[in-house]
Amino acid sequence: MIKDVSIDMSDIYVVIPAKDEENYINQLLEELISLGFENIILVNDSSIDNTRSIAENHPRVTILDHVINLGAGAATQTGIAYAVEKKAQIIVTIDADLQHNPRNLLDLIAALEKNNADLVIGSRFTKRNSIPKSRVFFNKAGNLISWFLTGKYLSDSQSGLKAISHKLAKKLDMNYDGFEFCMEMIKVANATKSKIIEVPIDVIYTSETMQKGQGLTSGFKMIARIFSPFN
């Protein structure tokens, strides 16, 4: 049980979208288990490395497989849908590459409960973190686009660290497969008058994590998908 929060850990589900994360997944899973999380869902998004076999060594981990690579958004949606089916009261999401500190999930859960919120987003930009300038630029651009599309301005609209209430999770039926799903989640939350807050989190960037996430090319592709008339 989390300090000063009444919810039991058995009612919380962790969703991890993962694509070729064999270098990080074991440490992430061990840290989550050490924090007391009992229900961990790893959505294996058609990894071609040892991500799945490593996860199989952890009995608390449920593995859901995508036969083909569908993207971070689709993997997250798969995990959330499974957690809703299992009657999760709170669902948290975390990237598989250890960019985020798993312990911060406890802060998000506490904030969700104490503030009676429906969506808590971990913000990398509301505390002092060492963040590459390129990431700061893409984040600011993403925040402006997100504000335009969702009607809600946030300091870290693209954060992979989130806590979601059961009430909101049931309403999520995301259409975007890539990173634009972050905006779609915010849009659904704002449109349904769900309470959205942000809390400060830690972040660590490495050469490997810099190769993932949003870059110039992926950013333009994301914008093209969002504004495509065929969506």
C-alpha cells in the first residue's frame, strides 16, 4: 500500500509498451516488483530481440503480444484495455527504456488519489532535469500542437509516465498507433471533463534513449497523421 493512500497495490496495473528493450527490461521489471507492484503488463510490440524471454522470467508479469509492430500508442491501448477488463482501479504507464524513474509512479498514484484526478501526467519540465535542447524544442512544439488539438495546455503532453483512473480508462478507445496517442488521451480526458493534473518527475537521457521518441522526422510524420483527412 502506498503511504497516505488507501488504494491497495492489487488494484493497480502497470502497462509497459515495449519494442526491442532487452538492455533495460529486466532492470525495469525488478524495480517495479521491488516497489510492490503486483500486476505488470508488458505489451511486446513485435520485438525481435530477447525482450519477451527476459520478461517471462518474472511471474508477476503478464505478456501481451503484437504479431506485427503497431507502435507505442497501439501497445499502450492494448495494455489499458486488458487492465480495464481485469477491473483495475488505477492504470499507470511507463516507457520500457528506463528514461523514467519507476519510483515516480508512486507520486503519480498518490496525486491521482489525493486530488481526485482522472489523469496525472508526469512532467519532465516542472523540475530541474538535464534535458537535451533538441528534446526541449520538440516538447514545446508538441505542447503547442496538443493545446491546439485538445484545448488543454500542459508542460509535458508527450510524457510516457501517466496514471489513469478506472473511470477515464473505460472511455479510452484510441485511434492513433504512434506517439500522437498522448494527445488523443488528453483530448478524451478534456472533452469528458475529466480532471487532469501534472506532477514533477525525474528523467535520464542516454545515447540510446535519444534515438527513440520524438525527433524531426517522427515529429513531422506525427503531424501528418494527426491532420490527415483519412483519420
